Amino acid sequence: MPKNLSAPDNSDDVHRDLYKRLLDISYPPLAPEVRSALMKVLGQSPRRQKAALAEPIAVTLQFMIEEVKARMKKDGERSRGGRHEAALTEVARTQGITVGALKKRLQRNRPRRKK
């Protein structure tokens, strides 16, 4: 006789695994209400998850800025306002955000000094 697959012994583990996999879906994004409900069931904090995702994004943006500055230096480009501002403008344009938003994102996610 086949096992009853609809009610496994570890149904809580199966559900938790399913909820975790649903949270990992990035496209199409889950509705905020659904994401919040899943995180509540898993005992996770939406604020902490958002903060955990913001830091790697900021590091990636900073890396992109440094790459653009290095390319500009290698090519001998001189921009009014300096290479840093020109690199910020270029990266912001490629990301579809304003320079001010990019600066603020980098400012918010700077590594904090340990006390």
C-alpha cells in the first residue's frame, strides 16, 4: 500500500520549507501582504530582511562606482565636478535612480564602526 503523501510525518518542516521557498521568489514579486504573512509564520522580521538585502546592494553599487572611476582614470577622462561625481551620475543612470537617491542609499548603508 502506498504511503499517504498528503500528510507526511514532518508536515511542519515541509510547510516551513515551502514558505521559505516562496519568500525566495524574486519574480514575480509577492504581494506585500503575502510576504508579511509568510514572514510572520516563519518568525522573521520584514525590517531585518530588508536591511539584510540593502547592505549587499550598497556594496555592489560602491563597487560599480569604483569601476567607473578606474575606467575614467585609465582613459584620462576629466569631468567637471570630478570623477567621483561623474561616476555617481553614470551608475545612477544605469540603475534608473537619481544621483541624490544613490548618494542617500550609500550613506544609509555605510558600514558602522564597532564601539
